[in-house]
Amino acid sequence: EIVLTQSPGTLSLSPGDRATLSCRASQSVRNNILAWYRQKPGQAPRLLFYNASSRATGIPDRFSGSGSGTDFTLTISRLEPEDFAVYYCQQSGTSPLTFGQGTKVEIK
Amino acid sequence: EVQLVESGGGLVQPGGSLRLSCAASGFTFSNFWMSWVRQAPGKGLEWVANIKVDGTEKYYVDSVKGRFTISRDNAKNSLCLQMDSLRAEDTAVYYCVRGGSRFDRWGQGTLVSVSS
């Protein structure tokens, strides 16, 4: 099983700040099949990126995804109020599909 | 508009059974793999199971193998999860999700509580 470790656990920032979230895999993610999701309180998750860097439908360009192999990054260039949420990475290159434990982006 | 609406959650005793259903609309259901993902209270996300477009392939996380069964009815645009021999650690919100590997649409979830 591929274990995904996200860091930091919590990120305290202000609106307009830049956020950099990390996702590290215990072994290489096949074909970089890694996705990112945002989950606002009380809501279901929403897909942000797939295949590490392909932006999902409707996701603004202040979000960017990058990385390969075992190290992946989600960057939010300027935080908007709706971006204060929990973010999860998820790999589907190897069964079982696994998620990271999440990074919470909170208002400083 | 894509919609996924789950039903069937509730309180059940350890060892009991529940059947979750998901009604899909707004897309061609028979063209998509489908999955169930769960989230224990205050915890992260866990993939539970997925099923191929025609139902011929099904995959499960180890912790539910032999206890849970995923199925689909393409004629009725519906997805199901039969959950038997339920344990306290199965307590979670269960999401119906479009996709077999990347999850691009989610339902709002149904809460399953396993407790005596």
C-alpha cells in the first residue's frame, strides 16, 4: 500500500497569501496518477487536480499542481476566503487507492 | 447537472447489515466507473470500493473485503453498497462518487453509525 504523507498538518495564513502544500508518497506513484481535493466544512470534497497537474473543470488558475514520482505540490497563489479548508491528495496508480491525511489551511 | 444522491444510512448494531443506494442523474451513468469513499467523524477520506462500467470488475479495500459488496444497475442509474457484519470502525459518512480512480463528482453523503 502506498502511504501518502501530507505536510504541514495545518497552515495558518491570511487572505491573499501564497499557500504551498506537500504530498509525499512512500513509493513512486505510477504514471503520476495523483489527485488533489478541497473539502470545505460540512461539504463533500471537490476535485482540484488529476494526473498531478491537470486542472479539473471550473478550478481557477490561482491553483497549480506539480510534482512527479514521490513528491507532489499543490500551490495556491493568492488565498481567497473559500480556500480556507482541508486539502487531500490521493493516488490511484497502485491498488488500494489511498488518500493523504489532509492539510488544513486556516485563517491566521 | 450531475447529481449523486445517497440514501440508506442509519444506526445499526455491530454485526448488522445496511444497504446504501445512490441515485445518479445528469450524465450517462453506464459510461463511468463508480466508487464509494467514506469519512469517519473528524477523520480523513478512505476509498472503500469501485466498480467497472458494466459491473464485471469490482475492487475493495482490504478492511471490507468479504463483508461489503458493490453493485450497479445501469438501467436504473443506481449504485449500491451492501454492508454486512458491520463493525464500530465502519462508522462514517459514505460518499457515492463518480470515477474509479479520480473522483470528479461526489454526493453529499449518508451517515452510517455502528453502535450498540
